[in-house]
Amino acid sequence: MRLLLLSLALLTAQPAAAIRARDTGIAPGPMPTGLLNAITDVPGVLVGQITLDRGETIRTGVTAILPHGGNLFADKVPAGMVVANGFGKLMGLSQVRELGEIETPILLTNTLNVPEAAAAIIEHTLGQPGNEGVRSVNAVVGETNDGGLNDIRARAVTVADARRAIAEARPGPVVEGAVGAGRGTIAFRYKGGIGTASRRTPEGFTVGVIVQSNYGGRLILGGVPIPPPPAKTAARVSADGSIMIVVATDAPLSDRNLTRLAARAMAGLARTGSAFSNGSGDYAIAFSTAEAVRRTAARRATTTAYPEIGNEATTPLFIAAADATEEAIANSLLAAETVSSRDPATGETRQAVAVDPALVKRLLSRR
């Protein structure tokens, strides 16, 4: 019955305005959302986005996530990272795994502009007051390949673009869909993009997620399989692609338990029908903004242990991460607009998943 109802609500036309999963009744899990239902519900987290849409071929951008607005190199945050399938180019991965901390903004962009994003992070870090003696920076840059809609070989994202994304990072609402690093992405043959969501645990902690969706498999929204758009040819459709998932929380967690938290984001990804294919880069990185576990310069010199919550208290956070990831992915698709490109090699149109929320609610009320 649910399949029939949601299938009836799938339209071929682009929606008049961006909608979110909750507008259609898709609300994974029992926990309430934060005020904005966004990663910025986690205190201190900032997001900035630069969208590049030029001419007939450039469809790309940058999304910046800052764990806090201070000097991240001086006041590092604990972090953990999980790779479900490693066909990707996540810069900074090894040092985050080795030391369990992040010392820079996290930037998301397209595959061939990872170097420009890293250069922007390094310039930003070296230029901050107090960092005059810094000689090593572990820039963290995630990517997906937007070459289906973007002329990726043009390498359109500049260092200045990436620096502007960092400079414009703010608290508050996060724009979703075909924006920033999600401008040219594709998911399940539909238009993918940037999506975000959050959860509040019974203990009062917040978990927020932001995703850059660009992967494949069999799309499932709210537990309902969604048929793909018509294919141009009968050729086999690849499930390859990638997703970057960034998880933030204000719960005081060690890097070990943040690695466990990042792993639970993959449960949310699986619920959306990801194939976790051979050619997919499926990455999740989690960090804590809690002041008690921040790796300040003074603490790094003297502290051997930080006051974190125990293992038995992590279950609500794990549930929150899985549910928020599932909803963030749904938001990335539902908020996206149809995007076209005329690149001579890869030019195509990717239709948005168009849902009439009023129709869905009316149909569901008659069950």
C-alpha cells in the first residue's frame, strides 16, 4: 500500500519549491530533530557553500564544514572515520585515523579539485593569528565525482572559491539540494546533492549530519522503493558513485567512540538502498564539538585522558546518527532541482525526484 501511495505521488514535473523529507511524511526514527533539522543544530558547527554554475558545462562547487569558528589548528577536535568502500580520494584520512583528531575545516568538492580545496585549507590555516610557526597542516577534503553533469576536466573550482566557502561558513539554516559540492552530483540516476538533518537524544545531546550524495543502487525513501527515471538506453546502469557523510555531535566522545558513531552512519546509508559497489567511495567522518574533549594546545601537552561518556551511553547517539543520515540523504534528493549540462563528452539532464507533499499526506490520511 505504501509503495502504491508514494508511487502515485511521484511526478514528472519539477516541484515548484524545494521540499524536505518531513514535508512528505518521511521521518526516520523516534527521536525529535533539532530546531533546524540540520548539522548546524550542533552548537558551534558552521557551514559555507559556493556553487559554480557557469555556461553550459560547469556544474560544481564547494561545501565547507567547520567544527567551530575558532582556530581549529590550535583547538583540535576529536574525530573518527569509517570507510565502507574506498574507491575515493579522501585527503587527510591517515592522520585522522592515526591521531584521532581534526585540525582544519572539512571541505567537500569534486574529485579533480581536491588539490585546490586542500590549498585553500592550508592557506586559511597558515593565515590565522597564532599559527605563524605552523609547518604541517592535515587538510581534510572529501569528494565525489560530478563528471556526469560537470565538465570535471576543466577543474573549475579555484583556491579562492574554496577559501570563500570557509570564510562564508555560518550557523543557521543550511541550503540543500543542487548547491555547493552537490551542484553536479547524481544519485540513483536522479539529481543528488547536499542534504542535512539532526536528532536530539533523550539525554539532551545533538547529532547532526550533512551528506554529499552521488551514489547508486536501488533508491528507497522512507522504506519505500522508488522506481528510477527512464533510461536513455537498455544498457546496464552502473551503481557506482560515492557519498561523503559528515557527522557532528556535542556529546563528549573519544576518537574511538566517534569512529563507532561514524560506522552507524553507514546503517542510514544502507536503508536508502546503496549498493556499496566496487566503484563507490563510501566515507563517514564524525567529530565532537564538546569543550571537555577538545584537544587544546595545553591539553595536548599534559592530558592523557578526556572526560567522555561511557560505552553503554552511546546507543542513543548511534541510533541518532543512522536516522539523521537516512533523512539527510532523502533531503539531498528531494530538495534538488533538475540540472542539465551540455558538455560534449558527458552532457545530460538529471531529473529531480519530484514529490507532491500535499498529495502524499492526503493519500496517507485515507489508509
